[in-house]
Amino acid sequence: MSLANKSNTQTLAKYLQLEQNGKIQAEYVWIDGNSGLRSKTTTLDFKPSNISELKEWNFDGSSTNQAPGDNSDVLLRPAAIFKDPFRGGDNIIVLAECYNNDGTPNRTNHRHSCAKLMETHAESHPWFGIEQEYTLFDLDGQVLGWPKGGFPGPQGPYYCSVGANVSFGRDIVEAHYRACLYAGVTISGVNAEVMPGQWEFQVGPCEGIDMGDHLWIARYLLHRVAEDFGVVVSFHPKPIKGDWNGAGCHTNFSTQAMREENGIKAIYDAIDKMGKRHAEHIAVYGEDNDQRLTGRHETGHISQFSFGVANRGASIRIPRHCAAEGKGYLEDRRPASNIDPYRVTHVIVESSLA
Amino acid sequence: MTMSISNKSNTETLSKYLNLDQGGKVQAEYIWIDGDSGLRAKTKTLDKKPDDVSQLPEWNFDGSSTNQAPGDNSDVLLRPSALFKDPFRGGDNLLVLCECYNNDGTPNKTNYRHSCAKLMETYNDAHPWFGIEQEYTLFDLEGNVLGWPKGGFPGPQGPYYCSVGANVAFGRDIVEAHYRACLYAGVTISGVNAEVMPGQWEFQVGPCEGIDMGDHLWMARFLLQRVAEDFGVVVSFHPKPIKGDWNGAGCHTNYSTHAMREEGGLKAIHDAIDKMSHRHAEHIAVYGEDNDLRLTGNHETGHISQFSFGVANRGASIRIPRHVNAEGKGYLEDRRPASNIDPYRVTHVIVETTLA
């Protein structure tokens, strides 16, 4: 393994233990023009107690497909603060929104309109939980743990598995879980997935705009943790063609009405409304999702809207315990692993509440 | 052999993350037995540390991925049964052994704990104690027994049992790490030893009363597989992993009741053996798949078709330890169970036969 590609923990540690003389490092993180993540750091003279104390910053948007070269400054407006698990101490990670010079939201800044919609519907208390699936790759471009130039045994033994021949990359999963807990991301669990080298973590329940914020930061932390181990994360929804599961972002949703007694009626109402806007939802449910939503591998076909209790082959699944208790939440199984959670939470609230 | 990074833990890098503060949250790893008698697990964040198992929420999982439910009705319920400390995550983090239930409230197909627990409750006053000697074999990631020469065999059995030395003991790291992990977790591990076949080891769990035997053995198996994963090594519980003049792997089950442990208990021991002799087939039925490959009458086993017993006789179905015979009280050792048993089924049938 080349030195460049894996953290030299011991050597780095002696530097990370050095006194910072009261200065704080703030890592500004943003979404780029291709829905990837970017970041850069600035030194602060103080520890901020809330987000309004953080400066607006800017970056070269022509390097990230966000602006033309002759007018390339893109503004970074702090949106949410998290603790930094890599630098520790009082250092912070700052999730930022991108704005153009004329004050308009940058092209891939979907947080702006999402935040407004969530504000409008704040009294419904929309809660979300997203199950982010992802695949790990080694630096040679092979799925982590797969034999060179070949395939592992067929799916069956890998889901929630334990054992060196079935579970690949647990270090990254464990490190990421702790990094999220430390940072203040609402990570609610993890599990190994059906395809070997594929994993899932869940973020939530988060209300309103928090869902998008926490999921994006969780993704940033995952990329950054995996980098330490010399491993690459892919959020592509169908990384390997053939009889191998795709990767999704099943989105669990409820409003206060759904969570109360007899909320099941509100659940069915929402499903009915969402059923009439299948195309509008699919449009923001991820690029290349057609490769994943085939009707096989625990998915419903991309062209058809369906729903059912405990049915993992449907577009929307009502968990059995919700049907039994007459209240709870619904699970939209259509979103792919590469969604922008601001767009998904936006369209769900728009369809079911607006 | 170059080990892919995916297959062995990068301990140093992981540890800087494992040292991070969890903000009061607790990680609870829910563990269950799947449709093929393997182990599965997934984790849930709790807002605080529970005082006992009754405070843990029920959960569910996709049973269609583990041979436990069909795809169109796939939710299987996880009901917490026993708590252990988590030796991998440390702190207040927990391992939660669970029972699986179907949506109609019935125990899932491979949930043998449900009926075992009922039976143990019924015969509580007899105070049935168990000790199981779990044998297992270690394999590398290429499918060879750990330490064996590539494409070949080591020297014949003889020097390996309880051995010491790099040319005869293969995988001691895993054994040592597992022993400590069990002690930390609260599993009643009573000992370890290297076994007769090179690359084969044994640990013993017990004495455990009633339902605890199954709980502690399953948890010990989870810990073993998880520990071995860290080292890039695979555990097999198959009863005859290598054909030929190589020992199989068993789960010798030691058993006693209050009556057997008291003065004159030898009579109760012989009574129990007599009852078990009349139900040999019923016992063999739950004593492990492929056990016929192991119980051949050779390699310190009795033939699968015959029931026999004897003092200090390792070729019998049931062995009465010599000191037990001498003292006139103690326990019996059922040598028939294979390494791949479900301990709930074995402890169930033993109690059913001897006490019901």
C-alpha cells in the first residue's frame, strides 16, 4: 500500500497532540457541481458559540463545476456546525450553502428551497430517517474483499454477517459510526448489506432541514474515514451489474399526524398523494436509478408505483408494526444511494403536505 | 501472503476512532441465529445505557435475506433475550442476544430458544447444569486449514494436542483474544486447549444453569467469529472439516442435576443414562448435521448407530469421568453432539429425556 493512500496514524498522532495556542480549525464543507463533497479549512481566533458568528467565505467555483472561470467566486454561507472527529479538541466542521455573486443559490444548492419549505410546514413536524447504502472499493478499483478479476460466492451469507470471509471493511464502518456520534450526527445504526463489500448506516430521526444536513455530513465523514484506511466509498446505485444488489437511500417519513393514534389514515393519505406524483419523485430520486429499480433485488420497478405492508418489492413499504399499531411512518424505497437528501425531503413534504 | 486490507483489522487507525467520545450514546449490537444456524448482527444507537434486557426495544430485520422469511412478508422480529458487554467497542456498549419471531407471534423456524426456555423453567427445581466443550477449526482466507502447508498436509496427529511451538500450534492469537473477549463480555468461559488436529482448538463454556447454556455458547461463537475476522482468519464449526485420519470437531456436553451432584448422585447419573439410551435416535436427530461423518467409532468417538456408555471411556456415547465414579456423584459427559449443534436443542432434549 503506497504511503499516499493510507494514514500513517502513529506519525500523524505526534502532531495532532500539539497545542493549538487557542486557535480553532474550521473545515468548511460544501456540495459541488456534481453532487460530490468538497472542503477547505480556515483558522479562527475564537471558538464560535453559534453559527451566526462564523464568517461567510468563498472558493473557486470554476474548479468544481459551479462557476465560469471569468466569474468564479462562489460564496460559502455556514449552515450547520459539527464537532471535528479527525482534529478533535474545539475544532469544527461547518456545513455550508453555496451562493452566486448575485445572491441566488448556486445551481446545486438545494438546501435553500428545502429549508424554506420545511419552515412553512414546521407545524407538521416532518421527521425523516434515511438508510444510506454504499459500496467500498480498493484503490485498484475492485470491490473491497472481492477476488482480483473475479467474483465472490453469490449473495446469501453477507447481510448482517460476521467472519473474515464474508465481511469486508468493518474497520471503516466502526470508525465512521464513532466519528458520527462524536461529531453530533444523529446516526441510528449500521449493518452489513446483501452484497459483499456493501454496508448501510442510518441517520435519523431528524426533523425538517436537519435530515439533509446530517446525511451530507455523515457522507463527508465516511469519505474522510475511508481515506484514512486507503479505501474508496462509492454511492453509485448499481456499482456491479448482474445478480448483485444495488444501493439505495430508503427514506422513512412521518408527520406528527402519522405518529399519533390512528395515524395510519394520514399514512395512507400521504401514500395516495405520492402515488399521483411518481414521475416527479423519480426525477429527484437519483441518477442511474433505472439500473437499480428493476423489480428484482428487493426493489419495485422504476416505472410502477406500488405500496404494501412489509413488502420489500414495493415502492413504499408500511412496516408491519405500523400497520399493527395503526400509526407510525412509511418507508419510501425508491430513492437511490446517490440522492441529494434536500431534494428528496423537499419533494416528499411537497407531495404529502403542500 | 499479502493480505488484502479488507480482511484484517487496521488496529492502529481504528483505535483513534474508537477513542472518540460517544456523547452519552450507547451502541447495541443485536445478534440472532439465522435460517441456516449461522449468526447475524446489526447495530442500533441507544440514547442511554439500559439497566436490564427488558429496557431494550424490540427490533426487526429483513428475513428474506437470511432464509427466515419470504420477500413479500419479510419482517422478522428481534426480541432481546440476554445482554453482554461489547469487547470490540468497549465502554457502555452492549451485545444483545435476540430471539426471532414471526409476525403472527410464533417463534421463527430456527428459534429453538423459545421452547428450551419454557422447558428449563418447568424443571427449574432440578437445577440442570451444563458445560459444553466447543471444538472448532481455523481456516485462512484461501480455504486451507490455518498453518497447513499449501496444497498439502502436516505431519500426522500426535504432537498437536495442548501443544506449544510455532510448528505445532496455529492461531493462538485468536484463541487468546477470544478468551479475554469472553471474560470481558461476561460469558462463562471455563478454559481453552489446543486440539488433536493441528489448527483445531477448543474452548469450554459453563457451568451454566438452564437457558444460560445456550445463550452463553451462542454468544461465545459470535465473539469467536468476530475476533477471528479482526485477524483475517475464518472459523469453521463443521464436525468433519478434513476427511481421512484427522479428528472431527465436537461439542461434548457435560450435564448434571442437583440430585447427581449430591451424595449418592451416581444413581441419578445412571438413571439418566438409562433414559437417554432409550432415545438415542431422538438425540442424534438434534446432535448436528453431518455428524455421521464424525461419529465413526474412530478418533475417540462412538459409532453414530450405537449407544454405549462407560467410565473414562472416550469411545463411548456417554462417558462417566473417573473421579465422578470414584466419588459416587458428579456429572456425565455426552460425547455425541457435533461442533455445529444448536445448544438450545441439545440442552432441551437432554432435560426432556432425563427429567420429563
